[in-house]
Amino acid sequence: MGDILKEILGKLPEGKISDAGFEGANIVLYTKDEDYFLDNKGTIKEIVDDIKKRIELRPDPGITMDLEKAEKTIKKMMPEEAGVDNVIFDPQRSRVIIEADKPGLAIGKEGEILREIRAKTLWVPLIRRKPAIRSKIIDNIRAVLYQHSDYRRKFLNKVGHRVYDGWIRGKKNEWVRLTYLGGARQVGRSAILLQTPESRVLLDCGIDPAKQQDDVTAYPYLECPEFKVDELDAVIVSHAHLDHSGMIPYLIKFGYDGPIYCTAPTRDIMALLQLDMTKIARNEGKNPLYDSEQVKEMVKHTICLDYEEVTDITPDIRLTLYNSGHILGGAMCHLHVGNGLHNLLYTGDLKYARSHVLDQAATKFPRLETLMIESTYGGKDNIMPPMPEQDAYLKKVLKDTFARGGKVLMPVLGSGRAQEVMVMIETLHRNKEIEDVAVWVDGMVWDITAIHTAYPQFLNSNLR
């Protein structure tokens, strides 16, 4: 696959492509020919059908409309009721991100507004839903990505070369090895090293939040002979809880500069939780394991995937994330190793039941030989009652407390459980099953709930 760009360019009309590169496993072509950008006569689709890889054609940055003029043009084209107020340019990649209250109206009937933007400005428009609740962490993350657009382009190109340029370790024999660096027979510090003859991939890298910071057993066993941070090809994060993501910036601190794969909500929530963990350490007079600079670097190295989006992450491993039903953006990681050699699923935390907020975990996979299931709360007695019973219990506690003039304090996990409880309370109130009361949301729950509103596609259909 090392000559894949040459192969593609050889099949396209001469002189049409000004630059070619990778964005992770995706292939991106740039053209200075305005007509070819607007209509390539199906030449790109023919190659996609042939090589079975994603290819995107973009205008060369040199032919796009001036930023200020393009922003005015785009806003003028947008219907007022679409609620567009934020237009963000990614000049290195010729893309413009348009945030709208109503994405459907911003896209237009059958995408007519997007086509018009492409034709008039020569920018590639991407529509994003504006979060119903503004979140500082989301704004900061997007600012980091846009401010480092040039770095991101080079980084993603480097990742693509690792995927396509062939084997670097030169061992063609077949084996797969898993080493638990934490999270085996314990809750916390989940970290699993996956090795093949060619690849080194880390599945999660968390802490044990119940342990003290000076307790070495709070952290994955990164001193083991098999683990070398400079040999890591990729890190995959199943979900944002600190027992699975709390040590990712620590890897950055000690030299890891490769890709980190997860969903977009996982990226946002884990950054928030990691920053909070450093803040708590400082408040307690301790030196945090890492600081905000390493969290920022983590964001710059994150490659976000949607559920069931297939991507190559090394020459011999292909990754697909599936809904785990655990928290927003939580994913089970399906790894296709070799050319049909082995298929492995690492579930991370999962929930096999539809909740008020999320759909239940996926259970159907094209192929699977090995299944690694997270077993926290997996005991025979760890069974949640049906949702109607949970609702009835909560209602009874609330009504009994209000009847005697009391207040209800509910300390909950900021991500997952908090949003579930909020929806339960709102439903009881809307159905007039509890009286009118003030409900206060404190701490990180506000920011994490804001992240939920930014990614409605990850919520169940009722809540969406």
C-alpha cells in the first residue's frame, strides 16, 4: 500500500491534483481547478469503488475565497431561522465549520445550501449543531483544534503514512498477544497492551480513583518489559471515565505523540475530567501527574470516530467502535487483526439495557473470535431493577422528603448517572407526579450535560 497515492494520481486526469496526502486512514486530494472541484465527473468515485478507501476532494487553499468575504457570503445564504451565529474556518484543510441551531435548515433541501456555499466560496462546508447549553470546555477544545490546524494536517498525514507505508518490524508470522497492565481482577487503572508482529496498541489507560496519588498501585504497570511508549502505534479510549482515560496525558508527558482514537464526546468529557483531576490535586497541595498543556496535546492528537465507522490504525489492524450503552460516547472496540486473521472485541464498560439517556449496547458484529468483557458490576446479584421500579423508588423518596419539608441531595457521577437522574426527575415533574420544586445542578454536571446537548446523535431516540 506504500504507493497508494501514486496509484490514485495515475488514475486521475493529468494536472488536476495539486497536492495529495492522508488524514489518518482517509486520503485527501487538493485541486486548483475550480470546475474539477465542483464536478469531477465521477472520477473520484471510480477509484473509491476500486480501492475501497475513503477519498475526499478539496479545493487547494490558494483558490478559496478570502475568509472575511466568505463569512459574510455564508451568513447571507443562511436562513435566519437556522440560527447560525458561529462560522469557523480551518484554512489548512479548506474547510469551514458552521454552527446552527437547526442543522437541517442550514443544510437546505437535499443539501442545496451546502452546494451553493461550495460553488460561491470554494470552501468545504461542515454543519454542526450548536449546543443548547454553551460549554467552555467545548469552545476551548475547538479553539485548540482550529488554532493548530497546520499541526493537525501534518500530524494526520504522518498517521496515514504509518498505516499505508508498509510493515516496519518486518515479521510476517501470525500471532496476537494481550497484556493486562491494569484492570484485571480489579476496578480501576484499566490498560491493555495489544501486540501483533507489526503493531503495538494500548486499549485504555486509566487510574484507580479510589487510591491515593502516592500509591503506585493506582496506576497501570507501565514498567513492564513489553511496554515501550516510543513503540506505541495507537491508543484507543473506550470511554471518558478516569479509570479508563485518566493516564492518557501522562503518556503524552513521557513522549507519546501518536494518534488517540475515541468518539468526539469521549474526547470532550475526558479532557474535562482530566483537568478537574489536576485541579483537585493542586487544591490538596499535591503535584498533579500532568498539567493542562499535556491535556491540550492529547486533544491535538485525538482522532474522533463515529459508531460503526471502520478505519485502519496500523498496517495490520482495523478499528470499529460500537455503542456500549455505558455513558455518552462510550464505545466497544472491535479490532480486525491481519487479513482476516483474528477479530477481537474489547467492551470496556457496557450496559445491556436501554436507559433514559442512551440506547443499549450493540450486540451484532460481522465477525468475532475473541470477546473481552468488562465485569465491573458483573456479579450474579448486580442486577438493576426495571426502569419503572427505579422511577417509582425515586418518586417515593422525593415525595416523602418534600412532605416533611426536607431537601434531597444526590451526589452522583458527573458523567452518565447524573444525566440519567436529571431525566428521571424532569419526567416525574412533567407528568405532575412530584410537586413544583427548584432543582439545582452543581459542579461538573453542568458542563458534562452541555456536552450531551452538543452530540444529540449519541442519545437514544426518545431523548434526542
